Amino acid sequence: MAAVVSPRRVVIVGCGFGGLFCVEALKRAPLETVVVDRNNYHLFQPLLYQVASAALGPSDIAQPIRSILRDQKNSYVVLGEVDRISLAESRVYVNGEEMPYDYLVLAPGAVDNYFGHADWARAAPGMKAVEDATRIRSRLLLSFERAESENDPANRTTHLTFVIVGGGPTGVELAGAIKELAVDVIPRDFRRADTRRARVILVEAGSRLLPTFDPILSEKALRQLVALGVDVRLGAPVTAIDEEGVEVAGERLRSHNVIWAAGVRAAPVVQSLGAEMGPGGRVKVEPDCSIPGHPNVFVIGDAAYLVDSHTSRQVPGVSQGALQMGRYVAKVIQEDLKGKRWLRETGFHYRDLGSMATIGRSRAIVQIGRFHASGFIAWLAWLVLHISVLIGFRNRFSVLVSWIYSYVLVRRGSRLITRSAVTADAAPAVQRHPATQPP
């Protein structure tokens, strides 16, 4: 009687865009796919800022992993944290237990990068997880409440001052959302505090906003933010942050709401690989996304530093890059099973499907190749794209209804302070990506 041969195992660490699209692309492969994540849900990170600004609830942009993969018979979900990875043993250690693999796909994403100032995280939380967004939302709404009961005009001004560090898409989108919340949504709800006088200050160390966009679009984004009433400071590096405010280019800005959107680095778990690192702690990978010397171990998404061999450009750390890498690696693994190497030899090629950023109600910019747009048309395109890529019909329907409600009635339905004044202002937990633990 012939011995039963177990299928080869692919362990996928992280169920963001890269991990999820990789496991789904392996649906019909003769493999066992094991998905490891610290959280039980897939998160649509591009809309986290809308949770932070009270436009959406966490459940609108997250979907349980088990629900997504319930019909994929060759998949197995493990809720846990990766302690370490042993390439020599072909083992991943999860919650203290070993997990052997034939192929390993690391898609752990990124965490906030404070560029050597980890202590700033206490006063200036970033926005990479649901917990971060709900904490920012609570601090934001608490500031309006405290301004309402504050008798001292100077202290009231401090509570109504919001500083966002970083002029990339997250910073730009958040700045517009907070300003609209203060000016258009909540003024009638308060009696003493004039929320329309809230200051939203966007700080960028570089010479322009949205540096990955065409300079013309960056300028249009700047003009739209200024039209909203956002105070934009360019060429203004941050030199200090604490609970009382931020120091920018020698000027002290008093604020109890400083939000970090200035940079990211790869999740700490990749450091256990012992591989060569690129900028931002990303792993330098081969053109086929594998680690040099380990063709069965892949790093994708924000954790990978990959120069596209077709264009000689670095693959950007965006959701499209991650999901395209995930699908590509799945195809490489399936080719390996058939003894083929065509995809490995040609290498990964990133297809740039464009970039978008919304700057508030009816304001956005879009860049798709040579096509550029701004204003209302760009905003509609942004809405359609984000609805289409959300996971699950319920999430798409819920977000669409919330956006229609917000647009027509100029209201936001998720203005809940879910943490007490003490916990909302307390230091955040040590940053951890869903599939990792801190170093």
C-alpha cells in the first residue's frame, strides 16, 4: 500500500493586501496554505483616516479573515504572533510553537517610523491599526468636549488645534477630514466652543505636499487644502514633540492632538531573517521577490525593497504593489510545483494603476499615467475605486451608505468616544503589526 503524501505547505505571515491576494490566488493549488495573523481580520488601511475622523466605524473597513476564506478548502487560519523565523530549519515559530513550511511568504506590512525618536509616539500616535485610529478619534472628539467646558481662551485654543506631521496622502486626507468635521459637521452641537475656529496645521519637512504625485497636482492639493482653511507648513521639519505640542522650525505650536503621518518602516519581524536591508528596514529581495539564497522564502508588500527589473524603479509601498506581489508569488509557487521557472526568470513587474488622494468633500486629485484630474470628478473616481476594492458586499454597502449620508446631510455617523479621557490620552501600546511582535 502506497504511503499517503501530505501536500506541501505554504505559510503566509500577514493578511493585508499582499497576504490575502496571495492565499486567494493559491485557492486551486495542490497546497496547504496557512495564514498567520495577530488580528482576526483583514484591514483596508487606506480608509483608516476616515475611522480616525469619525466618518466610518472600524467594522466598515475590516472583514474577518475566516469569513473571507471560509470557502477556500486548502486554507487554514492561525490567530497568533510570530516569535521568530528560522530559515535554516524551515520553521516559523508562532506563539512559542514551531510551524514547518515548504514555502514562506512574509507580508507583515509596516509600522510607523519616528526616525530615531520613538518617544514621540506617546504624544503623536500614528495610524497603522484599528486601535490607532480609534484612539485618535477619541482624542479628537475629547478635545472638542474639553474646549466646550474650558474657561481660559488660550487653553480652549490649544484644545482646538490639531497638528498633523507628514504631507503624504494620509496626512493630506486626514487634514481635510478634520477641518471639515470642525467647520461643517459639528458646529451646531456645541454652545460655547466655536469649532469653526479650529486650527488644523499640516506640517511637511519637504518642499511640497504629495511628493510622489506630479508637481502640478501637488500644487492643486495645496490650494484645495488652503481653501478649506488648513494651515500648511512646507519646509518645516519637526524638532520636538511632547504632550503639550510640537516644535516646528523653531516655532512652538501648542496642541493636545499631534498625529504622526510622516513615514513608515518594515515590520520588525523581518529583522530575524538576517537578510540585507534596504531603506526603511525593508528586506532586499531578488527580482522574483525571494530572499537571496532562499528561493522558497518571499517577502512582499511594505516589507520588501524591490527594484523592478523592467523599469529600474523601486516598487512603491502601496496597496497595489502588495496585492500584485501577492498574486505574482502565488504564480511562482505554482510554477515551481510544475518544474517551470519562466516567472522567476522574468521577475516581478509592477503595473502602476495610478494614485489618488481625497482632500475633503468633493475635492480630490487623481494621477493615472498621463491622465491627471482634480476636484469633483477626481473625488467621484476616488469613491468608485475605494468602494470597488473593499472586501465583502456588506462593507461596500455600509461604506457607500455612510458616504451618501455624510454628503447629503453633512453629518458623520461614527462620532463615538470609545475610550475614557485617561486611556485616550495614555501612551499607546508598543507598536505591533498584526502578524508580528515587537523586537
